Amino acid sequence: MADVMSETSVGGDAPPRTIRVWDPVVRLFHWTVVTAVCLNLFILKPGRFYHRYAGYVVIGAVLVRLFWGFVGSRHARFRDFFPTPSRLVPYLKAFLRGEEARHLGHNPAAAVMMLALMGLLLATGATGWMMTLDAFWGEEWLEELHGGLANAIMVLALVHAAAAIVESLRHRENLVWSMVTGRKRA
């Protein structure tokens, strides 16, 4: 059982077992997007060389992740977590009561967030690319749309981070660290 391992624990408790959930492609995608989005929102000058290429890296990462959603490991595949109404509605009701089930992979709300962010990332990248074309050069509506999409990414990313903290506290596991190591409590 290569995916499950024991770790040492503090005190006399039995060692917690962990299981590999997030494969390297999922983790690389996540942290690549986090890094590039933070650079583009807060550090790099809009429209300049590095800003554009950070955006192109994000587009490439999203395309790889979409492909990986069909051929990747179990918890990377869309069929493992696609947020149908029959999955999402009961989860949200339980969440509001503070009784949501723990999920090894994406929970239904996280799946909605992930797909929404991926759509926004692609739309932001597409509008950024369009602004480099002669046909759209200087179009104010396109610049406003691009900026609005980028702001929507920032808002959803903050909600995503807050939800990860809430889930970490409720389920007593560090979800941010699991996206670093790829492992979660079994």
C-alpha cells in the first residue's frame, strides 16, 4: 500500500496514517497559479512583458490541468468531484449546519470554486492576449473586462483561502500543507 504511510506522533498516541491525495501535477498547477496570479495582481506592471508571460503561464497551467482532469490520478479526475446538484446541495446544507462530511479530494463546494477559478483564469488570459492584438488595441471595454475578471479572481481566491482555513479547523487537518505535501490524514 504505497499511498498510505505512518508518521510519528506526539505523545503515546498511535501514529496518524496519511494517504497520497494530491499528485505532483495538481500541486504544481496550484502553486504555479498562486504564484503567477499574485505576481500579476500585486507586483508586475500590467501589460508589460513579465505580466503578459505570467498570464501565458497560467493559461498553459490551466490547459494542462484540464487535460489532467481526464487522465490524472483518482482525486485529480473530474469524475471524482464534479459538482452535480445532487452532490452540491446536500453538502452546502450540511456545511451551513457545521456537519459537512470530510472529503479526501475536493468537496463539492471546492469543486465549484476550482471550476469557477479555472474559467476566470482562462477568460482573464484570453482578454489579456486580445489586448495585444491590433484588432483590440486600446479598446477600453476590453481593458475594463480584463481588470474586472482579475478582480473576480482575487475575490474568489480569498474566499477559497478562507474556506480552506475553515475546513482545516473543522476537520482538524492542515489543507494548505496537504497541497504542499500531497498527503492528507487517512
